[in-house]
Amino acid sequence: MKPAVIKVKVADLQEIEHHILKSQHASSDIPKGEYERFRVIFAGESIVAYTSGKIVSNGPHAEAAVQTAILSLAPKSSQVDLTIGSDEAGKGEWLGPMVIAAVALTPPQSRLLRSLGVMDSKEVPLDRLTELANEIGLNCSGKNVLVISPKTFNERFEELKLEGKNLNDLVAWGHSKVISEVYNEITSDTPIRVVVDEFARVKTEYRLSRVIPLEEIELIQRPHAEDEIAVAAASILARESRETWIDRFSDKEGIDLRDLSIPEAYKREDKNTFAKIQYLTKMAERN
């Protein structure tokens, strides 16, 4: 069994450690190194927490103990009952589509998904993406995924250049679309917070103002927003959808597109269907 890795807020580590140690099966161990926050032996299996907020459980009993501790965290006082997070995948990569996703979570759903290992998709192994995407689908209050194929991306990119706009305009439109789709699924009058990983503050706010009433929500745009579980969940859905698209296109063509070198991809007549031409051309020119 592979070690189970989750990530929590650093501020929650002490409470998680305290909860685990309340069990008769747990005993404290000495941290090994400056980056270990605590180390616990649970039913003969180790639990190691790091100063980054990552917790590694080596065994099923240890993993279950950590999950239980996270689910038992005292709810933080907040006026917000629902958070919609959005994120994208493939924005700066030449291969495959750009995918933008949004996910709505209540605080209990956020705690559950965090306990199952949901974190920024860049820190999630490829072989866990589908499993976590399924868990998100089963344990969220709403979700929406927008896949912009390479062909569509290439067309829109050229149109935006003629209009004096850039990639951020397309990304802002995509974020506003998926967020509004999720927002419109929500029927209750619960207070809502929308969290977006910051990339173009003015453009994003303008696009959102056209599709949802900003005066009725709390809008947060900030760097590294993936520490918000709703944003991390959206990043996983976006990355999983992008990887699935590449897999399916590869199967159709009988070649794994990930194995293509830049010169090989650039020479293909069908490159417009699987590659973002602007990025691929720049990389080919450098080679």
C-alpha cells in the first residue's frame, strides 16, 4: 500500500495531532528533521506531519485516524455557508485543451474532501486524479467543467489578437462561465463566497459582474488560492478532464501525444487539432 498524502492548513496541525493522540492506539514519536511538525505511531503505523501542512500516513489504520481527525476539526466561525472555487489546467501548455472548472462546497464537504486527499492538483499523482475527481463529484454541492479544445483555443486566440485582447480575456470568460453555471444551480439563499486564483483581477471581476450579482456574494481573488479546498477541487477536475482528453485523442490517433517531441508535433499536418499553435510555434522556433 502506498503512503496516503493529504494537505491541511498549517494552523490545523496542532488540533489534528491532539485528536489523534487521544486514541489508545496512538503514541507520540520524535520528529526527524526540521521540516517535521509531529510524528505519531498509530496501531504500529507511522503518521508524519510536515511544516508545509502535508501529512503522510503509512498504513490503513493511520490513514483512517488522520481522516477522522480532520473531520473532527472544530468549524471555523464564518458568515459563509458555501464556497465556489474555480481553477484551470493547460493554460500555458502546448499540448491538449485548456480546461476551466468550478466546484461549490459547504464547510463539511470541504473537510471531507480534504481528509480524502484533495489538494492542489499539481501535488496529486496522475494515478489518483480520477479517484479524487469521482469523490469530488459525489461530495459537492455543484460543479461545472469547460473544455476548450486546441482547435477552438487557436481560433479564439487569433480573434482576441485582432480585437486587441489577450489570453487573460479568454481565461476570465471561462472562469465566469463555469462559476455562473454552478451559481445558478444553487437554489438556497445561503451566503456564498467565490474564490478565484488571481490572474487578471479587473477582467475577472468585469466578466463575473455580467453573469452573477456581485453585490450578493463575497468575491475573493488571490494568488495561491488552491489552499482553499473548493479551488483545489476545481483544479483536480480541470486537470483530470485535460488528461482524459489527451488520452482519448491519443487512442484515436494510435500514438501517445505526450511522447511527441516539439519538432515531431510541429511537423504534423493535424497539429491544430491537438496543440495550441501559438505555444507550439514559439517552442519550435527556439529549437
